[in-house]
Amino acid sequence: MKNQTALKIAFTGLLAALSYVVFTFLQIKIPLPGGDATSIHLGNAVCVLGALLIGGFYGGLGGAIGMTIGDLLDPVYIVYAPKTFLLKLCIGLITGLVAHKIGRISIETDKKKVLKWTILASVAGLLFNVIFDPLIGYFYKLLILGKPAAELTLAWNVTATSINAVTSTIVSVLIYMALRPALKKAGLFFTLSKEKND
């Protein structure tokens, strides 16, 4: 495929738009004490899917940009935009590292191995989020925003983040495994590892 960088940038923009739409319009918002909220959404699935399709940096960046814009346009979430950008980019980076540097899914031909590494990569990226989103969110609310309700919202955030992780893992793996052959056939599949044994 010629000029992969330009195509990756185009895909990044598409992923940013998709993550914005999924996060903003397909979420179930749960109001919390102190005027806060958490939500059940599939925005993280877009980060993971992007990392699986085009690599950790570009895929994570697409998801991070889309969900950060979603935060910036929501009066409840606007203060969390910096945290969102950092955490969603990290989901992509971790997923991409496991999928492409360790599992080498873009050059693997064995479907069972591709599925195994796709699941492991998705779980790794989203497990990071399950641990660090509530943890960083707690300290962000307490230290930076000075919100005394940080402890009250922690349990809700852990629960919502865990539900998001499970649903996002399932959705991103299913979509990736369905898109992979179609993208290969269309000549839009990215090979992110040069050789299997390099």
C-alpha cells in the first residue's frame, strides 16, 4: 500500500469522528454526587479497534481525540478532557504494543493466533484503563479539582469502567476479526511488522 502515513492519518480522523459519535450519542450517562457523572459507552472500543487496525499510536490518537472533543463539548465532562486524552491514547499504545510488537497480528496468517493476540491485546489495553481511569480520576478530582466527593464516586467509576472494558473487548475483537479479511481484499490492510522473525 502506497503512502501508508497519509492513509493512517485519514483513518485516524475517521476513528476520531467515530469515537466522538459513539461516546457522545450512544452513551448511558449515570449522574453522581457533586454534579459529576460517569457513563457506559463503547468509545474505548474505538480506541482498541483503531490500535488493532492501524497501530497503537494512530489508533489511540484517533480514539483520544474523539473522546476528548466529546468531553470538551459536555459541561459535565469538560474538566476531564486532559485526563481523557492521556488515558485513551495509552489504551491505544498498550493495545498496539501487544497486538503488533508481541503478537504481530498484521503479518500472522493463522486465524486462531490472530484471534488469541487480538483478545490479549484488547484485554491489556482495557485492563490498563480499568485500573488507571478510576485511580487517576480519583486523584484528579481530589487534588486538581478539589472535589470532596471523589471517594463517593470512585466505586461508581470502577463499576462503569469495568462494564465498558468487557463490552469494548467483545465489540472490538468481533469487529476487527470481521474487518480484517475485507480490508485485505480491498488493499486497505496495514502491515505493521516487517518480518515475522525480526
